[in-house]
Amino acid sequence: MERLPAKRSALLIILPLLIAASPARAGLVSVPGVSGGAFTVKVTSMKEARFRSTIRQQHDFSCGSAALATLLTYHYEDTVSEQEVFKAMFDTGDQEKIRREGFSLLDMKNYLEADGYRAAGYRVSLDRLAEIGVPAIALINIKGYKHFVVVKGVSAREVLLGDPAAGARTVTRTEFESMWNGLIFVILNKKNVAVNHFNREQEWHVKANAPLGLALSSSDLASVTMLLPGVLR
């Protein structure tokens, strides 16, 4: 039998170890070296990788606060936790309605405006959103449950989502449009920051002059709420 070079032989040993380790929690894996020593490799699970740039929702009715925290932290360079957003919107919102239905786009708009942002909801096509080139929050319907996600990118065939329940994931345009109500919620200022964090290649690897569209009124925004129980797996 042909003898494998030492480096190639070591690689064949290391690869199964890394594959075996990847479903587990992130951590350090000690890998035997060629000369009897060892070196350490940092391993990140797929589950953790999906939440690298998406903030996980902590409550059944908090995907709105997690989506907004994701948008600000990873697309506007304005680091904020879900807990901070949740508390601010809950304290100033209709608490009984929030417990029953979840946060609305109006809750998000009020939070953002108190923090110096301008934001609005629009009816707009995916092509138009891709043309504008900024991330947005969208409301989708998953088997009867309404759920807020961040649209992180749009390609010719797919949509890249930051899902507070499932992490970063891609869906086909057809699948997304079948779940989507046609509304997006976008921040109107600080576009110079947002365009640098839309359609980012590394995120795809984890598998206002003219109006955007028809603007929604405050009463429309207040009616757009969600309540997705549990965590999608």
C-alpha cells in the first residue's frame, strides 16, 4: 500500500475529529499532532454559527425585540441587547396587548425615534428592497404564527434571513413570498452604515429620497404584531 505523506495523513485524522465535534457546543478541541504533540482547534457548532449575527429571542412574544436588536447591533453598528429593547418597548407600550399579541411595528418605531432614528413601514417588492440595499424587518407567517425576521440580504433566487428563533437561514424567494405579507420596516437614516451590512458574503455562507413604496400609517403599524410560541428547530 502506498504510504501517505505525514501532513496528508495528519489531515485525514484531524478532519473526522472536527466533523464529529462540530454538532457540539463551541469549544476547544485537542487534536493529536504528527510528532506526538497536540494542538488546539476552536470549534463552533452550526447552531451557534447561525446565531453569530442574529440575536436569539428569549420569550415567546419577543421576536420583535430580538429582530430590532439584531438590526441595530449587526446592521447599524449600534450594539444593544434584546433585554434592553424588550424593556424599553414593554415599559412604554400596551403591556396587556404585548403579552397577548407580541410587539407591533409601532412599538419598534417609537423605540427607534426615541433613540434618534427615523423609521417607517412600507409595502415594497423584494426587488425594490434589493435595489435600495438596506436590511429590513419583515413579518412572516409560519403555519399560522406571525413572526418577525430581519431580511439581511436578497439574491436573484434566495432571501437571507436573521431569524430570532432559528438563527441565520436562507429561503427561496418563492418560499419567502408565500410566508410574507408584503410589508417591510426600515430605518430611513444612517443608510451609509446599513449598506455596508446588507448582502454580506460571510453571512450567506451560513446556510431616502424617492419613497420605497406605499407608506403605512401609525394605525397600520400598530396592527402589525406577532406571537410565535417556542423556538423553531
